[in-house]
Amino acid sequence: MPGRPRRPQQGDLVANEPRGFPLLYQKRRPRVVTADPWAFLSHLAVTRLAKRNENIADAYISQGRDFFQAAQNPEFHSRPLLYYYAFLNVVKAALLIRGVPLPPRAGHGILDPSANSRQRLRFAGQRVNIRNTTGTHSEIFPEFLRMLAYRGALPRSFRVIDLLRVVPSIHRTFTQVVPSPPIFVPVARFELRYRRGSVWLRMRVTRTDKDVRDVLPETRRRRGFTSTFSQVESDEDHELWFETAPVLAQTRGIDTAIAQLAGRVRECGVAGILTVEGYRFYLVNTPPALFVPYLAAMYAVIFYLGSITRYKPDVFDKIISGKQSWIVEEFLTSLPMQFLYGLASELAGVDVVRPYAAVS
């Protein structure tokens, strides 16, 4: 029988609460509020790049915006392909902003393998293949995976359905259609606390939440969780509390210590959803071999849908008319802004959110 949880460590909340922790954290600074993420991405290009790369990145952003706006027309059956080219361009800009020296003719880095083309389509068997990184940074998708701190081996292959499973914005729909048990543990709050030169994290979850009851027991048995968190007593009857081990942090090194804690938590598997009140974060209960950062999963799925839209439009019609149609339509509806704001947040290292006045 496990022993009684220890008492929580005593300390004060870290001043200037970091926004976007742990998924989007670089250092403590205010969140960014913008109704136009494209303009914000251009701002990042201007402020972070030398003039030549700034012009190249801005051209990618402008072209991505053009594809994105064309894809907003719900009558276009080519929406997946347009969205893919929108995000291909914006990811090229993101890699430049992160200092990746892309060659002029970089490849996609992700493939729709020939094995997918069967006379009788089985969506559950559809896959995408991911190439390895190269010394010349000539493959876009594996470079994007590395930018998102993906630690898995490359090259490799993923089932499209496994990628859809780790996209949080469509997960409720996914579990009803597949069917599949939920894999996301909603986190009520991450608290960073400080005392006597040390910083630690307290994670609070709502014990009465159905997803917490269903998903947390298996999640906390995973090695990533047990190596990062220990349960402590909760001062709130409706909550469960977990804490990390303290990290040493002198006054000038507190941001470095917080970044170290953020890295530890991300290794457990974390995903986020942009809501009208900002980001909500979740622990992801999936085997490490199947874990993909949620932005990369979105990108890979839209590549697959764009590929069949372009080369096998009859197959796309079968998908959107079959039992997967709800998932696909939900994905195409929720993907655009979730991806754009998530990518902007990743580059900014802080929440980039929509103003209340711009939420439709």
C-alpha cells in the first residue's frame, strides 16, 4: 500500500507569474494579445532577423496568409491543401526566426507512402512517413519537430489516426467516433513556488473532473510522470496536488531554474488549447513512442489531408462522407487558429492570445 502523501513544501508564489508555463515558457514576461497573429509573426521576423532573412521570412508569412485566407471559403474542397501550404510557409518562417538556416529548395520532410493507396481505403491504416534531419536542414518537417523539442528517433512512420488522437482541440469528438478512451488530464493550475534559493512546481488537478478520474491513474504510472512528480497533501478537498523536486535558483538565475522545470514537465507530455480565457494545459497519457508535440501532429495531419486532396480527391470524398467525416470537419474548423496562435506562442515563449473583442 502506498504511504500517505507528504506535506507540500512551504514557499511563496514566484513573482511575475510566467505566462504559458510549462509549454510555452522561455522567461517571465507579459502575454501577447493580438487579433492578427500574422502581423505578430511579421513583427517577430522584423525584430529577430537580419534584413535578408527578415525579407525571406516575411515573404513566407505573406504567402502563408494568402493560402490561409483562400482556405476560409467552406465551399472549397481544396481547403486541406490550401491550409497545408499556408502552414508549410509559416513554418518555414518560424524556422528562420529560430535561427535554422534553410536552403532555398528545402523538401517537405514528410511523405504520404505508396502503401496508403489501396483499392479499399481503411482510414485506420493510413500513415505518414517522416524523414530524418539533414546536415543542410533541407527537410522541413523533421526540423519543425526538433524546434518543438521532439526527442524521438527519426526517420519513422505514424498512423494518421494516432496523430489525430493527440490533437486536444478535437479530442472529445475523436473519442466518440473512433471510439477511444480519453488521454488528456486537464490541469487546473501550475504554481511555481520559491523559497531560500530554490524553485519548485506544484501541479493542481480537480479530483472530481471525469477526465482526471479516468485518465490520471494510468498517467501517473508512466515513467515520465513518476520521475517528475510526487503527490503531496492537498489543502483543498476537491483537488489533488503534485510537486516536483526543488531546483536551485539564485536571484539572477530564477528564469533558468523555471526553464529547467518547464523542460521536465514537457517531457511528461503536455498539450494546450487556446480558449477565450487563454491557454488551458493538459498532460497527455500516451506511450512515449506515440507522443508527438500537438503542433507537429496538427501539421502532419493537414499534410496527409492535403496530399489526398491533391492526388486522390476521390479518396478524400470517401473520408468526409464516412464515419470519420465529423473528425475531419472538426479538425478543419478548429485547426487554423489553434495552430497559428500555438505557433506564435511557441516562437514568443509566452501565451499569444486573442482579445475578447476578437473572439467569434
